[in-house]
Amino acid sequence: MPRVGLTRDRVAEEAAVMADEVGLNSLTLAALATRLGVRQPSLYKHIDSMAGLHRDIAVHAKRDMGEVLARASVGRSGPDAISAMSRAYRQWALQHPARYEASNRMPAPGDLEDEAVSLAVVDLISDVLTAYRLEGDDAIDAIRAFRSTLHGFISFETAGSFALSADINRSFERLIHGFIVALTQWTDTTTPATTPPGR
């Protein structure tokens, strides 16, 4: 029988915490079992493989991120909501590096739970962009740009790539301000040329 109090969610939660400490790819089932006070074979009552555990960590991470972003943006709109969500996104990612890495993994086809939590995060971002009245492809472009802006900055920051002397927090605030300014003119952009220059 599975250990009393030990569930699939509990295993995923503890694995996520441990992954943040040692790195997602350095997480082992043996170390996780020791941390949970069980023998390694007992973990297979709650997971089917290391790949399955990574999937569960990803679902846990996306749900956690969604809750953080929802709290940050509640009661806010427009630039205020975008700024608050951006700061919360960055803070969460920096505090939980392995969970953030896992949260960027795409759901496997047919994994309805993973698809649902993934879509919930996208929907939260979409909600804060409603003040700009973007529709269709314009809205999709803005969502992609917002996520790429945050992910790019955070990826460089966590890799230690920002070695120049300017304050990183100021750079981040200016980046988000620039994105907000861009949103005010989002639908005014011309269609990019498909023919290379000079031809």
C-alpha cells in the first residue's frame, strides 16, 4: 500500500522543491525517495517514470505560476496590470528556476490536464491585454511578444549574461515600459516585407 499521506501531488510538489535546489536534470528518484522517507520502488505507486515525474513537475509549476500571476493582476488593468504581472513572473521564475524551466515545456498531445493549466496561464496574459482591444492575430502576436520578452530577459539574467554595470532592475522596468508603449501602437505596424532588401 502507498505510504499514508503520500500522493502523486505530494510527490510532484516535493520533487519541484528539490529540483529548484539541485536542478531539474540533476533530480534523481533515489534522492527524492530518501527525502520523502520511502524506498525508491515505493515512488512507482505515484509516478510511472522520471519522464512522468518531470511532466508532473511541469503541471505543478504551471498551476503555481498561474496562481501567482492571477494574484498579481487582480484588480488591475492596462499598464498597471502588465507591470505587476511582469514583476511577479520574473520574481517567481528567479525564485523557482527548475519549476520555471519545467513550465516552458509543451504538453504532450492528449494530456488534457497539462493543456488546461498551460492554457490558463495564456488566458491570464490575454486578460491583461484586453485594455488594448486586440483581436485575432493581433492579440496572439501580443501574447507571444509578451511571453518572449519576459522569457528572453529572464533567460539571460539566470545565465549571468548581464555583466555590464547598469542596474538590472532598471533595465527590466524599461523593457516592460517599452513593451507597454508598443502595445499602444500595436495595430499600426505595417506588414513586414517578405522580399529581402536589395531584391
